[in-house]
Amino acid sequence: MQFIEGLDPIIKSVVLVQRPQDLDSACSLALLQEEAASSSSVIKRKPDGRFSWPLPPPKTPQPLPLPPRIDKKPPEDHNVSNPAVRQPGSMEQKFSALHQYRRARGLCDRCAEKWSRDHRCAPQVQLHAMQEVWDLLSCSDQPLSEDDTAFTPPEQESEQLFMALSKAAVTGASGPRTMQFSGLIQGISIRILIDSGSTHSFLADSIAIQLSGISPLASAISVQVAGGGLLTCHSELVNASWSIQDVQFLSTLRVLPLQSYDLIVGMDWLEMHSPMQVHWKQKWLSIPYDDKFIVLQGILPEVPDGVLVHVVALLESVDPTESIPPEVQRLLSEFVALFAEPTRLPPPRHCDHEIPLFAGAQPVNVRPYRYAPALKSEIEKQVSDMLSTGVIQPSTSSFSSPVLLVKKKDQSWRFCVDYRFLNALTVKSKFLIPVIDELLDELAHASWFSCLDMRAGFHQIRLKPGEEYKTAFQTHFGHFEFTLMAFGLTGAPGTFQFAVNGTLAPALRKFALVFFDDILVYSASYEDHLVHLRAVFELLQRDQWKIKHSKCKFAQRQVAYLGHVVSAKGVATDPAKIEAVLSWPIPSNVKELRSFLGLAGYYRKFVRHFGVIACPLNNLLRKHTPFVWTADHTVAFEILKQALASAPVLALPDFSKPFAIETDASAEGVGAVLMQCGHPLAFLSKPLGPRNRGLSTYEKEYLAILIAVDQWRHYLQAAEFLILTDHRSLSHLNEQRLHTPWPTMHRYCTKVQPWQQKVFAKLLGLQYRIVYRKGSANNAADALSRRPHDINQSFALSAAVPSWLADVSIGYQHDLEAQSLIAKLTVASDSVPHFTLRDGVLRYKNRIWLGTNLPL
């Protein structure tokens, strides 16, 4: 390299021996050799022309030589002519001097070990190397040794070694170790902060320009600000006279650009007046002054204590329209204890939970699940909270179940225990859970509603004494058991329902409904609602139940209850649940399809043709049926979502008025509508299976009546009702003679189909009248049962079909208008004038409609 060729011959030969690979390595080697040559080490040339180098130090660990120490003396004793007492300057200059010191001795800049070409710094810095840096930067009082007199950092004054300013002094805040005073300096009123976090005393430049005696510094001083940042001082006021409460003090003040305070009194002043007594809370200090102690009283805040409160809603936002009327507010104020946080365990009740095990059952012992460290901390926190409240207690039980953490909607964690193995050994409870439709039927004539939510429902019921050991669970740090009924236990829902029913028994079905921890209070008028609310509150408070106020709704005209929206108009679907259905993507497997149909099926009574529309989707759930998604499934999927989105508000049943059911049947399914005074109460639709598709039209109409009466029998058995059908022969059912049925021959078996006997058996004991209604007037039920035949359906009758009809049907798949017509006609065959759909082919006035099938 050109660089090596230009070096001194002695240095050049040393560098070439090391064979540097790049320019940086060559420069480093040359610098090291140059510094080594200038030190006391002497290079001698042997007679043969080679150089003799001093022997390297031994490899055994030895303490490194310390860098030169700087003599720190008062300013008046500072000897400028003596280089042994020169002071290091800024932090950059100090580190530069350290690097020069290490290079002069052949040491590594980073770790201070002996440097060589193969040197690698240790992963951890040795303590004596850190001590070396600290000694250089701290500048101790030891004078330089004679061997180190060559090290001469730049000159600076001793006060410049380190100056710092606290964050409170810069921002204007009142720190925990600060006091504020009012004072005077040269007749000017100033705001003073006595700050133990500042090293020196500083004066604001806005005050300094009004004072005399300000002198510039020989060189600027950098002042470190807590939290980061530097301020620069260029001038000072030596022996400045200032006063607090008529007490005079002398100090040297450095001028800084301060915004919050006029004078910062730091540790230099505090040390000068030590010892002293300080009361940081009451803001006074007692200092020695003229052979006595004086007390300086600082500025006290206007209020002794201040609290900054920021309130946010953590669980749910509150609709401003759901304001609580003042009468209800006064009622709530009378039952404060009912909504308060529980401070002790619930009282023993007659319905305390019991866990009966099968005879011979062995203790459950399941190994705990593994969790990440963050989740372990969450488990420890929740277990600690439950221990402090008495919900759980340490256990020595032979039972052990693992812990589960389930994420809530608010992203917090719910503590659960996996009791599946314990539940398998438990005798199941026989208490029946209420049917939601039966609960909603009780709300006729109601116009005012209040929803109450039980606080930590299951934890308001004790375990029966002696049952605690069965609920034991294991964590990574201990073994515990519940004293209260735990979530996840089989039979726990029934126990809770039984307990709340026992408390609210005088109000059930009169003005209150209970479904586990959700209580609905309903009334016909506002005045009655206040009376009913008070009655429910008194019953709950009597048995020491707790209600969570934040989840309650009081005196509303419309509330969401059990996935439905209830109002005086009737019951409707919950928009939040319907939104989830509308945003559901096309299922990609059986599990996703089953989840969709499960959510959609919850509202099947709101959809006129649910069973027929969902038939292609339900067929994919059959056993041994491959999951192949086609265009027919997409059409059914989208139609079902739109039908749920446009579901009507169903009227609530009034048992003082007569009911009517409309029935109809087609080749594809049967349908019925429960009505009252012309308003629908519920819809029913079911597709026909392969076996029932072979029935006659008369038998299918029978089947529609059978299904409808069986589904809504609890509505129809109280009084006379109407059966509306578009099959005229059924209107004379009561006049017909019953015949012994002929057996219907099947391929593999002979089975009797006694449809007349079945219908009469279902209608036996009911008061009814069958009324004929034309199909055009029976639209509701007729639409439920109608669905076009599939193009791939197999008929017993063979017929010649042109092959190009299949091309027409396939061409519809890329025609948006054709897809729209097929979707509408699938729901109702008469929904589009002059259009019909038969065998997958659209017809306009009985002529085949091609759409955009241009090749045809």
C-alpha cells in the first residue's frame, strides 16, 4: 500500500511484519508503534540488522496501571505554571485523554487489556478497567506521579468539573426535596427555589441583566439537566448578596437561561449552612446563622393535598339517551348496600352448592398447564386477590385440576379452572334451565323495562361445608381450593338459577324474569315500574345478593335481553348479533359452517323461510358428506344473511286473544306462521328429506299441520285457534272418516304411514277450526315452503332434455342479473313478475330467458 511505503523505515518494518489486511489496521499498527517508540521502551538494532524489541509482559492477570490523577485544589492555590496540576476540560476531552493514555501504553481503547492483532475484548469489562475510567473522570485529589507528567489535559477551572440542575428547577414543578421562597436581590423581588437536586446555585438570565456585578467566565460551563440535556453558563455573579425573610446570604451565582424560577439555591449553599433541620412536608428549614438557629418558612400550597383524578370507562360506553329518571335515582340511593362491593363472604343459604360424585370415583389429579412468565404473573396476582377476599384458601386436598386463563372482551384475563375431569365423575343436576322463548312470552303489555346483572354471580353462593376439597386446583406456586361456587362446575348453573328463583319467587312471572345472573323487571306503566323495582330490590337485599350497577339498565322503553331487543312493540333481533352474522366470511370447513348456522339458528323464528334457505348449508353437515362449496351454497349463504338483516319485529303473545297458524307445503319443504291479530309471532320452516318428498300433497299438508301444532302447542291449548291452509280437502278434516292405513312399500322395509291418525292424535284435546284460504292469500306460509327443484335432482320419470339447457344454466353463473333473479325466485316464486324458475332455468312468460348467454 502507498500508506505503508510512506512510513518511517522502523515503523514500516513493524507494520509489514503484522501483515495488515486493510488501511484501518495499518493505521492502527502505525499509531501504536509510533506511540511505543516515543515511550521509554527502546528498540535496539542487532548486528545482523534485525531489531530487538522488549519482551512482552507475562500473560498472568495483573492490575492495569491507573491513568494519571488530577490534583484538585481551590482556585486560589491553582498553579498554572505547574503542568502536574492541570485539570481536564469537557467530557469529550476527558475521554480523548483516556484514549491517548491507553494507546501510549499499548492498551485496548475499550477494555484496557494489552492490545495485539488477535486481541478480542472480553464480554464483561473488568472492574479495575471501570475503576480506571472512574478515576480519570472523577479527578481525585492525588497529584500526578512523575512517570505520568507527559499527560496534560486542557486547562479548566475546578468548578467546571461537574454541575447539574434538577428537573424540577427547569420545569417549574415542586419536587419532593424542594422549597419555594420569596426573596430580594439588589432590591428586586425574586422567586427562589431551594433544591437539593441541584449541585450549585444558579440565577436566571432575565434577572441578571437587571443586576450589577455580572462578570463573564473565562470559558463556558456546561450544566447537566436531569433527564437529559445541557445548559451553558457564560457569566456569574461572585459574592452576590440576596435575602430571604430579611436574612442576608452571600453566594456565587451562575447565570443560566431559567424560565420557571429566578434563583435556584443548590447543594453548595445547603452544605455551607449545615447542619440544619428540614421539614419537607411543612416546608420549613432551620439553619445556623450568627451563632444561632433561624427558621425560614417556605411557601405552602393553597390546599394541603391535591389529587389529580382521570376517570375513564373501562367496561363499556354509556349511551347518553339511557339516562336514569330522578325517581329511580332516589330509589337507588335507598339501596346503596345492594350495589356496593362485597366486603365479606356471602351468607350460608339453603341452596349451597354440593358436588355429588359417582360411587367409587377416584380423586382427580391433572398436571398443571404451562404458561409464559407474563401469564404466570397474572395467575399470581389473581390468586393473591382471591386469597385476600376469602374466595379461595390453601389446600391439602388429593384433588387437583389445572388453571385456565381466558381473555375477556376488554383484553383482561378471566381466571378459570378446567373441571372437565371432575365433571365427568359428578352426578348431574336435574334442575331444568328456563327456555328463552317462554321467558319472552311473559312480556306482553310491558312498556317499561329494567335489566339487573348479578355481581360475580357464582361467587355469591357458598360451597356446602365439606365440599371445598373437590374444587382444589394446582398452580406453579401453590395448591388452593374454593370456598365459594366456582365457574366451570357442572350443576353450578342449575344451583344458581334455583337460588335466585327462590329469592324472587313472589315476583316471578308477575313483573320479573330470571335467566341465571340476568334479571329483567317489566311493567306496563312507569308508576308500576317504580313499585316493582322497589319490590325486587327489597327481595335481593333481604338475601344479601349483590348487583353490579355499571351493567344495569333502569327504567328504559327498550332493552337488550338474552340476545333480543325487547320493547312495547314486541321482540326483535339484537343488532350487534346480526352485525356479526352479516360480517361472517364464507365458511371454509364444516366447523366454520356449523358455527355460522348455530348463530343464525338462534334467530330462526324471525326468518320466514329459514329451514328452506338453509337446506343446502345443512346438507354439508351430514356425516360422510365432503365439504364442497358451490354457487348454490353461496346463494343460500347470502340470502340467509340478508333475511336475518331484514327480520321483522315479532309481536309478543297475548293469551287473552285467539291465535292462528298458517300452514303450507311444497315438494321441497313445509312452512307455518304463528299469528295473532294479523301480526306474526314466530315463523317455522323445515325442508323435506328424501323419504318425505315422496308423500302426496295431501300428506305433506298433514305434515305441515303436525309440525306447527307440535311446535306451538303451549300457545294453542288455552283457547280455540284457527288453522289456515290452501288445501281445500283439509278444511273438511273433521267430517272425514278415518280409514285403516295401507302400508307404504319401500325398497327395504314395509312401514305404515297413518297420517290421519297422527293428525287427530296431535289435535286431540285442542279447540280448533280449519279454514281454507287461497294460495294467493296465504303468502306467509306459502313462501316458507316454496323452493325450486335442484337441477341435479333425480326423477323416476325419464324425459328427453336438450343438452343446451345445461349450458344455459351454467351461463347464469357469470350473469349478475340472472343471479339476482334466481336469488329472489328462490325465496318466493312470485316475487318477480312474469319470471319463473324451473329446473335451474329462468323463464319469462314461459319462454326460456337466456340473459347474457351470447354464444347461444
